[in-house]
Amino acid sequence: MQKVSPALILAPIASFLLLLFRYTENVPFMDDLESFVGFLVRYTEAGSLAEKVRWTLAPNNEHRILFAKLVTLFFYKLTGILNFRWLIWTAFCCLAGILFIFYRVFRTIRVPLIAFLPVALILLQPQHRMTSFWAITALQHLPVAMMILWAMYWLAVSNRSATFSARFGGALLLQILASLSMSNGLFGWAAGVGVLLVQWRLEGSSYLKRLIVWVGVAIIVVLFYFHDFANLQGNGSSLTFFLQHPHLVFFGFFTFLGGSFDFFPTADILKRSLLPTLAGLVLVAALYGLFKATLLPSLWQPHQKPADRQQRQRRYFFVGVYGFLLVNAVVVAVLRPRFGYGVMLVGNYMLYPALFVVTLYLTALSEFGSPERRRRLMRVGLSVGGLIWTVMYFNHLPRLAEQKLTWGVSAFNQKYNDVGFGAELGSPYGLAVKEWMSKVVQKGIYSYPSRTFYSPYEQTLQGPVSAADSAFHLVITESAGEFQVVTSDWALPAGIQNACIVVKSDRHTYLFPADNLFLPRHFYLRRRMPNVSARVFKATLYPGTYQVGLFVSAAGETDIRFSNQYIKVL
């Protein structure tokens, strides 16, 4: 088993890399527009260095995103272009950095390499796809988590002989950058206070001086972070919601921490949240048991300090990681339920439950001294890690394919109609996106993707409509904000890979992605589908009359077909 351990650990890494190759596109979406495209436009048009610095540090909504902007500028200065695939791949390097820091800690425990496989399985799976395959969230959550984990590690292993060591300085610098790269980066200051407090308790007065410096820098950074925010995203409303619904906040804390066990994401929220909530309760209980039995006595009673220096350092590191993750869970549970309880399990946040499970597993490995207990723990870890990895791939591969189709179609609509990247036609944000995209395309900073499923047929789609097929019929249902379009009694090809409803006027052509391609039985079995359906949103259409058709891409064949039916937008 020892000989095949490296190959087993490389398997989830290779699988995740394949996902990146397969499902990332050079396409911005929603918050990407302001954070990257709008930022580069403002930066390149800034007349002075001071103005460029101001735009680099300026907040976006409730976050500063310094790391994301620095990465954008790095690639722009190096190549002169903006490529969203490169941004996402940079974020993956940060995920690899998280995996590596856990590996550094793991190697000091001195157990067989196969025991690290659960860590790779739990971290490298697509449940946190919205944190790993979307540029703006990828360059917030992943770098911030990586920097804080490395900061906690450097605090944990810093030399006590000098008041201020190089590692302590490095931890400070990483924590400052993390704080200016996303709002939850600020939680690292609290985590660092926890590490330095127990080090002061066990190691001596030099850590008190470090603690004072850490707190002083934290105050300055926090004051700077919030000094020019236009709003705080309605956090006052969140506190009011908390007072009115304290039970949702209480359960939300456990649901969030147990999010790695969100095995039924399509169920209604009550049924869906039962397993994660129970898992969160079990995980927190296990953490409490570990702290009560081993960590707390050794960390707060100097006479029980273990002689093993590496074990002490691991414990300091775990204190910092738990501090960051638990503060994060409390803040999410308090501030986010007003958006709906499903936010506790939204893909943007699912990195943190994975980190919590991994840290708890490594803590138990570190604290269980007997070989037999460690073997049992390894078996449990391998079983749980394999289950999470398998279930998450099954559940989220279809969602990644759906995301790729949706974002590719949005690029087509933006390219030809100046609306498509998540904005409504004529809205202030829609007008800003139109201006930003026009400028970066004209300057050669950004180019629309040229290797999409529809790329060979763009001119056909833009050209005149061929004769309508009188046998081709669609069921069109109109509501206040959309048209629901469904094919009816039409023999669709087997193995459909992509499908869109096409709406075309004499001036505009839009694509709307099919919303029923990605049910598991269709996605995995590639069975012949009874129909294709899509939602045509009125807010993205210019006023006019549109002929409705279908664009289907299947293995080895493509069909573009129009009906003799029309929709009208006033």
C-alpha cells in the first residue's frame, strides 16, 4: 500500500485538474465585470499613480479584493490582456497551497502516507465549484484561506528566542494582505490572537510582545478596511433578523460546518439541511471532546506541556485554524440567513466546511497516540473522504456543465447584443457593463472565446432565418418576466451535449440555455430526451418581435431549426 500511496493521493489532484481544463472558460460573469473588467478600465484610464493606487485599494461591494486586483494587474502587465481562465488557474494554485500546508503539518505526525488521502479527497472535489470555477470568488476565498493558514503555521513554528522572528513578520504581512483581499480575511486577526495567547501562556513573555504588536496592527488594518465603505450590505437587517429568528442562526451554525455532507442539493431546504446539520453537531461534539481531553489541558496548563515540540506547534496551528473557521461560521450564521436558509449551503462557502473536516481529522491523528486508534481513524477517514468525493462528483459535475453552457451563452449575448453578463437591459449596471466591455475589446485587452460549441455557427445564427419548419412546434408560456419555451412532439437526437432556444428579430439574435439537460439521468446516461426547455428572460431583450427556434448540439451532429412561432416584447 505504501508504494501506491503517492499515486492514490495524486488521483484526486489529477481529477480536479481535469475539471479545470474541461469546465473553465475565458468568460466573466456578474461580479467579475466590476471587479476585473471595470477595474482594468478605470486603472488604465487613471491619470496619476495615486489614482491607480486608489482604484486598486477601493472596495467592491462589501469587500476589498487587493489580491485579486494584483493578480489581474500582474497578467495585464505581463501580457497586455485579461484572461479569466488564468485567474481561475491562479486560484487553483492557492488551493494547492492549502493542500501543501496541511501536508507539512501531516508529515510531522509520522503516520503512513496513505493517511493523507482523506485530506486530498475532501479538499479536491467540486462541491465548492463556485469558489473554484468563478474568477471573483476563486480569487477571494482560496487566496485568503491559504494566506491565513500559512500565517497561522508561521505563528505556530516561529522561533521564540527572538522577540520578532522572520516567520512572525511573514505571518503579519500575509495577514495584512488577506485582510485587504476579502472581508473574512479580518477573522485571521482573531485566530492569530488565539495562537499568540496560548504561546504566551506556555512559552514565555516574548510572545506577549508579539501579541501586542499583532493586536496593534490589527486595529490599524480594520480601521483602514472600513473607513470608506459606502454600505455594509444591510448587516443591520441581518442583526434584526437574528433577534427575530435566533433558532435559525443557532442551527445555521451547525448546518454550515456540516456542509461537506450536503448530499441532496436538489431536495427542498428542510430535507436538504437535515444531514449537514446533524453532521455539524457531530463534528462540533468531536472537536469539543478533543479540546476537553487533550488540547485544552496541554494548551492552558504549562505543567502538562508535552515535550514533543512538533506536537506543540501542531496544536498552536490547530488553534489558529479553528479560530478562523469558527468565527467565520458564526458570522455567516448571524449575517446570512436573512437571504434564505439555503445560503448556509451555497457553493461559495463550501470550502470552509471542507477545511473544518480536514482540520478535525488531522487533529485527531495528532492526538491519538496508539497505533490501533490511528488505524481506526485512518479507516474512518478513508471511508468518509471517499464517500464525500464520490457524492460530490456525482452531484456537481452536471452543475459544472450547466455553468459552462450558461456562461458561454452569456458571452454570445453580450458580444452581439451588449447584454448577457448578468445585467438587465438599460439598467445602470447593464450600461456600465456595455461600456466596459466595449472598451476592453476595442483596446485588445479582452477577446470573446472562440472555441465554444456555437463558434462554428455564429455567422449562421446572425444571418437571415432559413425557412421555418412547419412540423416543428414549441409550447410557449408567457409570465410577467419571462417566456417558458418547451419543444413539443419533436424527435431529439440522443446524447445531446448542448442545447439552446434561439430567439431572433431582424436586428438581434439571442441564445437561452436549456435548463433540463443536466439532470443526472440525462447527463450521465445520455438518453434521448423527450423535450428541451429554456427560460427566455424579457429583461434582456430589446423591444421587438422574435422568431423562436432551437439550436441542438449532439455527438457528431448539430441542428439549427426555427418554428413559425413568435414572441413579442414591448
